[in-house]
Amino acid sequence: MEHTAHTTPRYTDVMFDYCGVLVDWRPRRTIEGLYPAGVVDMFFDPADPHGVAYYDDLADQGWSEERIIADYEREHGPAVAWIMRLYFEFQRLGFYDMIDGMPTLMRDLHARGVRLWGLTNFTVRGVREMHGKYPWLGLLGGTVVSASEGIAKPDPRIYGIAVSRFQLDPTRTLFVDGSARNVRAACAVGLQAVQFESAAQLRALTLD
């Protein structure tokens, strides 16, 4: 059904997280098929204190791939460290698709004059590859990438960087993130914020 509301949009700006909001990020796809399922499970074991989640956080804060691989090798040995190298090399395979309904919503918001931005905890390379794979991301006027800033959500400083860089009015800006913690942090610095559920949810908040 086509939405043709003519009222003024509720927000002048909408700022999106990437993974889980704009892009369906499935990290296991990066190495599935290269190793037996048990090895993949081991690599992504959430109980490993020096596992993928730990190093993803460091990558989001600006650690280079080589620094992460070297540190992972010290923790797990050279044979397992090779998996981390492949995880980075084939990261593009983990970008499964854009989230259902989000390209159309982005188009409709842009057509109504709402400015669109990105604020993501991710690597510069990963964001570049997402943009190369999904042309709809070109509707974003700019993106603050945590790895580039050396600061990651929910650190309040990264929201301040986005507000300043994009000249946002926090009272008229909706920030959308999949993490409740990141949403609370955005609200604490004065942004309007919501935890993502679906494109339909955001359409109701912004256009309907």
C-alpha cells in the first residue's frame, strides 16, 4: 500500500544504526562452508572471553585487522588465528541483505525532505563494503563510524560528534538502534530515540 501523507514529517532528521536496522548482518556466513559446523560454533562461542564478540568490540573502537589477528593468535594459537583472518576477508558475505522494508522507507523519508544519517559501531572497511553492496545506503547524507572516531556507542561522545557534524537539532532528530542500551544513551544526550523493531514501526513514527 502506498503511503501518501501530506503532513509535515515529525522529524527533520533520522539517524540509523546499520547492523540489525538497515542491514541484516549474519556473521556466521563469513566462514560457514569453509570449516565444519563445530569449528564455526567454537569460533563464535559467546562464552569465550577472547572470542569474536570481544574482538568485534575492539575493531569497532579502531583496532586494525592485523592487530586483532595478532592478539587473537596470542590467545588461541596460529591455526585458529587463520579463521579470524578469513572472517575479515569474507566479511562481505555476512551482509545478507537490507532489512525488509527499509529501502522503501528510506526512499519515502528522503522524498519528503527528511535528512538521513548513519551512526554505527563498525569498521570503516565494513561500512564501505555495505555501501558498495547496497546502493540504497547512498541516501544517507553521512555516517559516523565508531572505528574512525575511536569511540563506540553507548559512549555519549559519539552522539555529540554526530550532532555536531551533521548539524542536528536533537529535539527533531530520531535515532534508531537495535540496542536498548544505545537508545538509552541517545536519549540521555537529548536525542529522540527508539529501539528498532521493523520498518513498519518506523514508518508509523515518522510518516503515518
